[in-house]
Amino acid sequence: MNSKETSRKPLKDSLFERIETEKVCPRSRMFFWSQECTLWSLWFLSVAIGALAVAVSLFVVSHRQYEVYEVTHENMFTFMVEVLPYVWILTFFLMAVVAVFNIRHTKRGYRYPLWFILSSSVVLSFAGGSALQFFGLGFSIDNILGSNMGMYMSQDKIERKLWQEPKQGRLVGQLVTSEIVSSSTRLFEDISGKKWQMNVSELHPRDIELLETHKTVRLFGVCTDKDLGIFHACEVFPWMLKREVTPDEMLSERHIFMSRLHKFEEEAEAIVLSEIDSSGSVVETNDYCSGLIYRQRNFAPQ
């Protein structure tokens, strides 16, 4: 027993030997203080980026609920699947994980349970994002990134992509200044620079007024000849992806669209089957719009 005790190294020698083996270097108090500040700064940064993600996501959800998705998609679900900002949603979850990691590695981070760190970071990001969106910064962030980053799909880019589909009866652009082909035809230029002879005979007077402001608008109708650039317009929608547009204005536009849609549907139900040829296209030109709704709402025979 005594031989074992004498052979055992003194504690002091053991400590020095371990320090030398592991090459432990002394650190100043300032080093650990700086490390602590860095971890907290990274946590704050992750929460701030999470707030930006929430702001953009709230902007998309709050704005898109007023959209005329019936023109571009079969239902609201498929529409939202296409326009949701997946990059920002992924960023939010990634920042939540980073926030938890940073807090865990602070001096007293081990004291807090995981659920508390995660929920507090998420709540702070939602609170910050809601505040940013309240001041309209969700739109600004999305628009600035879309303007300066070619790979970033902003809502403006998504909207233009959805509506610049001539074969599917959708165009984005503006009326060409002082160009009137006839009383029922206007010259329209889309965002690609292509000019269209647009039949406006079935447009509502309000739509004509909106066109003649020469602002960017969205058109819904029938592309009768893409090569010659002939388009029959049924509806004109203002460009709503602007910061100054209010929810009340968006809701008003949706109500107007829905009332007209119901009117078109009633007219579509009344279309005589003999007015539609075997290919499913309307023969009578004055029924273009009703015939369009007729086909889209599955009233046409199979």
C-alpha cells in the first residue's frame, strides 16, 4: 500500500505534465469576455435575420390573400405553393437553429432548457418581423433583393412570370401612348416589348379608364393570334405589387373581380352548345369572355 502511494506522482507534477502535454496556453479575462460577446452578437444577428425572414413571409401571405388566383391557378393552395418565399422560410428555421447553438455556448447557456432558448428566439424573430412588416419593410426587402440579385426570385419577378403568359390568356404591360387602332382596338405593349392589337369591345368602362392611365396593368383574355399579336381582353387588373397599395384597395379589387367572375359564369352557363365547335373554341366573337369562363369552369362538354 505504501509502495503504491510513493510511486504515485504529486498532484502538482501531474497538472504541469498535463498542461505541457495538451499545450494549454493561458488566456486573459478579456479573451473570454470577447468570446462571450461574440456569441451573444451572433445570437442577436441570427434573430435579426430571422426577423427579416418573417417580415418578407408576412408580406407575401398578407398580400397574396387578396390576389385573383382564379385566373392563374385552380385553387388558393396551388397558388400559394408557387408564390411562398421558400428561401426566407428556410432561412428562418436555419437562424433558429443557429440562435440555439450560440446561446448554448455562452457562459451560462447550459442553464436554459432547449425549448426555452428555441421559443424565445422564435418569438423575438416574429415580434421583430411583425414590426418591420407593419412599416412596410417586408416589401422593400424583397424588392431590393430582387432588383440587385439576379438569382433571387422576388414577388415582383414571380408576378411577372405568372402573368406574362400569352398562350394562357395573360399579359403584363401598358397601353402604347396615343396609339388607337380603332374604336374597339388599342395597341398594347407587354413587358417583353412585344406589341399587341388588343380588342377592348368587351371591357368594362372602368377597365378602359385603367388602361388609358398608361400604367402597368395585368390583362386576362384570349390570345387569338400570337404571331400577329392579336389579343381579346376580358379583364384589366392594376399592378398591385407596390408599397403604397393598402389592404383595403386590394380587397376592393378582389370584390370587383369576384362580382364580374360570377357574372361571366352566369353568362357562360347560358351559352348554347351549338356555339362551340368540336375543338372547344367559341365561334361568336362577342362571346369570347363568357366562352373563356365557360371552358375554364368546366361547363364545356367533354
